Amino acid sequence: MIFNDDLRKHVPPSQLDKAYGGDVDFKYDHTVYWAAINKLCTERRAAYKEKWIQGGKRMGEYEAYLRGGEQKSLAELENGGDVKEGLDVPAAGDLVV
């Protein structure tokens, strides 16, 4: 085991923070990055929801399907390729009895 090895042996100085012997002088500014992260999360959440609706609104849907991989949806696998609507999911604020 090697402890406190020179990180420049493993990471190019152009990609390594100055605190670790590199050339990068990165300053994190929350106001700059937070808006971009929130926008990206909102877009991805909407895309996953749309894919979930297309797949039949099934609870326990495969994450690989939702992310757009080659995985078939849960409904497609259970119904031999036929996507049927699942139970309607109440919208936020709807009264569930």
C-alpha cells in the first residue's frame, strides 16, 4: 500500500487542483452551478416521467428502460410486447379515497 503518493504521477497537472500539486485554480460559486444543476434535474425528471407514461405507468419500471436503454418496459415483457395502461396515478393535490 502506498500512502500520500504524488498525485501528479496519476493525474495530469492540467486536470489536478492546486491544493494537490496541480495547475487548476478552481473556485466553486454556488450561484453559478446551482441553477444549471436544477435545470438539468428538471429536464431529466420530465424525460423519465414521459418514458414511464409511454411504458404503461407501471410501478417498479426498469431504470434501464426509463433511461432510454435497449431494455424493454415492464409492461412489454409481461404482455408479450403489448403496452397497456397501468392504474392511473393521482396528480399532486388529488384526493385519494
